[in-house]
Amino acid sequence: MSRAPESAPPARLDHHALERYETAWLGVAAVMTALLFVGVLASVVSGTSPLLDAGSGHAHDGPIVRGRVDPKNLAATPFAKPGLVVDAAGQPLVNDQGTLDAYLVAGNFTFQPAVLRVPAGVPVTLHVTATDVAHGFQVTGTNINAEILPGHVASLTVTFRHPGEQHAICNEYCGVGHHNMITRFVVESPTQPTTKETK
């Protein structure tokens, strides 16, 4: 019986070739680390955050400056009355960007308001801030998912297409009462919103 010829063992890289490959990968890792450091530094210096000034498309009166508020002085801001902005007759007001405004406050394991009534088919800009620690804000059935920090304002626009009920939950652990943090959006058949000029 004849034996099959043995194949030659695979060629092994010598020490110097391996060293060149390792040096190349070390260089790639060093460049990526430097780019990450520069990116984080640029983000900190530029103050990257949601903006609520006139240049950003969200012009509001009051002490909301460049997406930030004083969490200890929310009484002087639109967050003093959490909920949908309405006129004297209780009708939703359309802002200059053509959306409704709603203000929500996260803190003490609750969202205020606990129930927010919004019209179906009308874009609503949700302005959310926190009073105590970092919270999450995720609206079920939508792509809205944000981290809410004390003193920062996150502005998110959503259109609820159909009447019904949606929920917003805190999806970032914030303490022992975290599992209770939920607010309901009751989506109602739309009424005719009024504009600020008719206020």
C-alpha cells in the first residue's frame, strides 16, 4: 500500500515579520485613540447639547439658554407648569415651528405630568429636563430615546398618528424607585389648535 505524500507544514512567520505586524496594529490603535480623545474634547468644548435658542429653531421666552436651565429654579421657566402649552380656553397652541409644545419634568422617580393628553396627527415637541439625577426617556412605539440630565433640556418632536395610549418610561437606572417612572400619553382625536397670535 502506498502512502500519500506528506504536505509541507505551513510557512511560519519569523519574529521580525510578526513584529512589523504588531507595530502596524499598535499604530492603528494609537491613531484611533487620538481621534477618540480629540472628538470627546471637541464635544466638551463646543457644549454639544440640544439648543433652545432662536438660532436653533426653538424660540422660547424665559431663562432657557442654549438648551440649559437651572434645575433649582424651574419656577421661572416653562417647566413650572408641566404639560401641553394651551391658551386660556384650554386649546393647544401652535408654536412658530408649526408644532405643539409640551414640557415634562423627571425627578423623584416620577414624570410630571403623569398623564399628557396630545392630539393625534399633530407634531408635538417634547421638552424634557430632570431635577435630581440622570434619567432615561423612552416613548414606546417611537424612536424617541434620550438621556435626561439635570439642568439640560432635551427637545424631541414626535407625531402620534392614531388615537390611543402611549407610555414614556425611564430606561436608565436612577435609584430604588426607578421601576415606577412612567408617564402616559393619551392620544386623542385632534381639535383645531390655535396659534400664538390668537392668544
